[in-house]
Amino acid sequence: KGTYLRNGPGLWHIEDYNFRHLFDGYATLVKLQFENGRLIAGHRQIESEAYKAARKNKKVCFREFSEVPKYENFMAYVGDIAKLFSGASLTDNANTGVVKLGDGRVVCLTETQKGSLVINPNSLETLGRLEYSDSLGGLIHSAHPIVTDAEFLTLLPDLVNPGYLVVRMEPGTNERKVIGRVNCRNGPAPGWVHSFPVTEHYVVVPEMPLRYCAQNLLRAEPTPLYKFEWCPESKAFLHVMCKASGKIVASVEVPLFVTFHFINAYEEEDEDGRVTAIIADCCEHNADATILDQLRLQNLRSFNGKDDLLPDASRVGRFTIPLDGSPYGKLESALEPDEHGRGMDMCSINPTKLGKKYRYAYACGAQRPCHFPNTLTKLDLVKKKAKNWHEAGAVPSEPFFVARPGATEEDDGVVISLISEKNGNGYALLLDGSTFEEIARAKLPYGLPYGLHGCWVPKE
């Protein structure tokens, strides 16, 4: 009993102008309300200022992921650049994720701080912007904060003095307080931090060689890596910060990596109970940044069903970060990538295992040939095996795990995914979290656009 909410880009055109990239679309919120064995579904556009302005003016009016307004002349472009530094020209199109805060508020998010919009989980009405009451400033933050009933943790990249602020916000407030700061070890700018992991006592801050690029931010037309640049010479690092003190307890160089989504992290202990290392898992693309350009809509819409267009460089990357002062960490595959078709992203776990040693994860994988992840997969990180669900012509979104009330086993629950079909139809799919067999499906009366991330709002 409760409501599953899924957010994601859902409208990729204004009038007859088609957007370039998957991440540009204006946010569409979908809800699946479960009660007494029945399902009530609904959807609604999130009414961001960017979306409303585009509808009113019939053109893009804010800077999206790759889209920028079309300038009438050079002076209009200069004026827009001035607005960029204040954040006024950045989008508030909250099309990435949706979270339930500890105080019950439900917030849709994207990478811009202004794109934090409060919604009504029942009517899906946009209620207004979450106005942060602190003076921390900044234009961007991690699109995936760590949210529990007790706290809200996120990272604020500093583009001027390269580094990251680690901040916490308590339930019932809009004030973020600084836990500590991490200075970048290298590079002209901080690495992209779409997500990050935590353990029970530590925050892991990734410094990826896919770094923010001020020059690309200023361009009127996108580059292949959009607002980022690939800087392998700057190397890659992971920093570990103590949640309680804000002190950095480890900062290690690791092999080059590219990831959008961390899965989970935990503390590894010796036989005396002393923490010796941090283990952090992510959906890692074998240090291949071209995955960003693969997500152009032109690529996603041109699949002929025969050629294998999805890069086969995706795996569960497992970092080992030693806490003994060693300067280097390790990165290896947590299981053989062929187990999930060498496609891996859009992951979830049992939320009771957040920051703790865990066994199971759920994600999207690949059955080839394909141009996009097209399976659901249950990963057993102990046996190093995967169970996969696949149906021809179906493109599943993030498998979201909901634990069964009173469950004692980690995988005792239900996995929810919204399925978009090649023929234009769509349905909600429920899989058993343990057996990974289908429990039920509910056909929707219309097709669904592909979506990104969701959350669970239990019935009160």
C-alpha cells in the first residue's frame, strides 16, 4: 500500500522543434498508487518556469542540458551569459529524480539548485520551488542526494575554487549546513558528481576525470561532451569524509572511471572490528565518456533492431578505498559483465541496506543487439550471478525495490518498473524481489516516455 512516483524527461519538443538529448526533455511525473490489490495510475507535467516559458513563448527560454535559447543577436547572447553567472538563465526543469524528505515533503530534482520543486504526491501538482534558506550559494548540486527519514545529504561543486562542499539538511528545515569541504586534487574544475555514496560513518566524494568545463557552459552550441570535458591527464580520485567531524580520512588515486550512478557503499572491518577500507560500487562505463553522446535522441530513435549500438563497456565497478594511508585505491568488476549483458545502469537496493554491507542490487541491463538497456536484472554480489527479465520490444525504466513490511530477508519485497514498448504501449510491471518472477502487470491506456528515477511514498 502506497504510491510509487517516477520522474524523468517526457516532452522532447516545442512546436515543431525537436530537442537533441535524452536529458533535455521537460519533466513528466508518473504515479502508481497501490491499494487493496488495485492500481491507480496518473501522470502530469512538472510546471517548472522553464516548461511554462517554453509553452508560452513556443521556444526554449532557459539553458537545458544541451539546449540553449536561440539568440536574436550577439548582444542578446552576451545578456544571457550575464544571467548564466547569476543562475537566472539556468533551467529549473526538475526532470531527474524525486525524493520524499523526512518531513513528508516530496521534491523533484535536477542538477541545478533552482530545479528543486515541491510536488503534491497525490495530485502531482507543482507546489513551488524549495527555497534553500542558507547562504551557501552555488548554482549546481548532485542530482542524487542521499535522503533518509533523518537527513538529506548532498554535494555542492565549487567551480571557482575547484572542490566540493558536503552539506546536510535536517527534516523540517530548508537550511543546509556544511559538514566539510574537499579540495580537488587535480584538474581545472571539479569532476561531475551526478551521484555519490555514503556508509554509516563516511561520505565518499568522487573526483571523476569527466570534469565541468566553463568554456562549454558558455557555448551557444553543444560539444560532444556538452557541459563537461574528458581530462584523463588530471587523473581520478576518491575522498572519504567523516560525517561527524567533516575531516578527510582518506584521499586516494584510483583508475580512470566514468559513472552516473553509485549503487551503495559500506565499511569493511577486520576481525577486531576496525574499519580497514571502504567498498563503493557503481555503474561504471570503463572510463568511456562517449556514453553521454550515445544518449542523443537521434541515436536512440534510429535503431534498426540489428546493429548493436549500445556500448558494451558497462559493468558493476567496485572501488576499494584503503584507510591505512595508502595513496592508491582499486577498481575492479564486482561480477562478470556478461552476467548482465555488458549493460548496467539505473540501479536500486533495499533501502535498509543503505551504507551497509549488502548482497543484492537491481538495475537495467542488456540483451543484445540493442541501442539502450532493455532488461531488468537482479545482481547477487555474493554469488556473482544475475537473473534477467527481458521481453522483446520492451524498454524498462529503473527497477525500484520496495521492501515487504516486516521482511527479514534482504530481497523480500517487490520490484516496480514502468515499461515503454516499441509499439507505443506501456505498462507497469511488478516482479518478486526474491525469485525475480513476474507478479503482475497493468496495461496503461497510453504509451509512456522513458523515465529516470523514482521514490516510494508509503500509505500513512
